[in-house]
Amino acid sequence: MLVLITYDVNTETAAGRSRLRKVAKQCVNYGTRVQNSVFECILDNAQSVLLKSILTDIIDEEVDSLRFYYLGNNYKTKVEHIGVDRGLAVDQTLIL
């Protein structure tokens, strides 16, 4: 299923900047960055639960926030993109 993950991490302190880097690194491991703090991730249920747990452990819930949008398997009819394309579609095969 496609999961859209957005986050807002308070970066006023060194600890906040560290949390921001950690959250971004985990999201990169699971999906594609589509905007600065927005990732599209193709995940199964187990991966979704695991990533949510990892990110929840990283953030400070007093000053940071996470949002998960579960778009399901028929996400292609739910996503509309206008403007400059930022790379490959999240579900395309990448050959290195």
C-alpha cells in the first residue's frame, strides 16, 4: 500500500536537528522523498507498523509531529501531480 508520511521536527536545538536527520534517514530507507518533509512509501502492513514504531521512537512528541496517510493499493487514482517531476515514481523499478 502507499503510505504518505509527513513530519515536522523542531530544529531550534542541536537535539532537534539530530532528530530531523534521523527521521529523514529512516524515511529514505523506506520510500521516496517528494518534498522536504514528505515521503511516499510502498509498504506492507508489517513494514508500516515497523516504520511507525521507529519514527515514533525518534521524535519528541512534545515538540515534533508525524502524519501517516494510508492511501492503499489503488493509490494511482488518488494521487495527482502538477509541476516538475522529482524523479521516479515510487513504484517504478530502479536498475543500478
